[in-house]
Amino acid sequence: MASLIAKKRETESKGAVNKLRKEGFVPAILYGGTEKNQKISLKKDSIKNLINSENFLSSLLNLNIDGKEEKVIPRDISFHPLSDEPTHIDFLRIVKGKKIILEIPVNFINADKSPGLKKGGVLNIVRRKIELNCPTENIPDEITVDLDNSEIGTSIKISSITLPENVEPTIKGRDFVIATVASPTIVVEPEKTTEEGVEGAEGVEGVEGVEGATTGEGATKEGATKPGEESKDKSSQGAKASENKKEPSKKEDGKKDTKAKK
């Protein structure tokens, strides 16, 4: 049990409280039981490490107020919105014979001895804290869950946890789950189907067809005659034929002239 030294304070105004904070103190209040509420202050350095612990709000503390010791438990803490420094703490007096509801953190041990985790299983934590109804003289610091011999598919429920005497969960009527050892998740990439391969082959054939068309055009340019050239050849051939037809008529005219002269 941790011990803290505190002193009474008589601050009444916000200015006095702010001055106290600037001097390195955290204002607090102690309430509960049959005694009156008591305003106190603590050194920030003495409590800062405890505040950062996970189970601070469920830790049983021994508070020394000007030489008088009291068992208390922190119930609330306020922080500055910018600096995140503690600005105020509420402490509850512990009264014997009374019960208190607290959220107790869960601690998992022997993870290295779990066959399921060794096989690649994953510890799936459902509840990191469990709300318990505890007697003030028997408040547990934590709830211990032993993972020894836990296999894949193991479900750890509240019924399998041994709680201190007279400590009970506030959830009643069902055996709720605290954690499970789940099988690993494997992501399998999809394989390429044969259809994709056929599509790829068709694409290649299409390219070859274009190349063949280009070759055919080249052949037309080199070996065949253009349509314009064919018309030119036909016209030239027709002109030659007409010239050949005209030449015999000239010879016949020459013969006729010779006969007339005679």
C-alpha cells in the first residue's frame, strides 16, 4: 500500500487555489464516512507517478494528513486541458464493513506457456477491467488471468477466475467472457484465372493481325498497280490503238493519188 503525505488547506477563492498549484501542489478533498469533508493538498511530484498507473482509481492508499493517517481510495481526478497536469483529486475514506464498487484491471500472465499462442493464436481481450463489488478491507489490486495450457479456441470466463473473499462482479446472471485465444487470421491473395491468360493470348493475336495488315499494304504498294495508274495505262493503250488505225488510211490515200496521176 502506497503512502502519501498531505496537509490541510484553507483556500476559499480560485486565486488562492491557483497560487497553490503554481507552488507545485495539487488541491484535493477527502470525503465519506461520518466525518466532515476535509480540504487537503499534496505535492505534485509525490503523486505524479501514482496517477500515471493504470489502477490508480482502484488503489488503496495510506494518506497522512498532518500526522493523522487515513486509508483512502481515489475516486476522481481532473486534468488541465492543455498541460495535462493534475488539477484536483477526490479521495474517499475507507470505512470498515462497507462495500464499494470499483473497476479492477485484468492482468494476463504466462502467455509464453500458452500452446495456442505458441501456434500463432491471438489473445483477444474482451474486458481489460471488470467492475466488482468489494468490501473496503479486501480490495484487490488486479484480477489475474493465467494463460498456461490455453489452446486455440479457449474462452476465459468470469467463472474460471478466483476472486478474493466477498468480492463479486456487479454483472450477475450470466457467465461473461473476459478473453479468448483465437486462431490467426491468414490473408490469401487470389490466384490468376485461366480466363485472364486466354484474354492475354487474344490480345497478342490482335497485334499480329495489325502487323499483317501493314505488310499487306506494303505489298500492294510494291507489287500491285494503283487504280490511278491502271486508268492511265488504259488511256495510253487506247491512244496507240487509234494511231495504228489511222496509219493504214494514210497509205491507201497515197495509192489513190498515184493512180490518178497516171
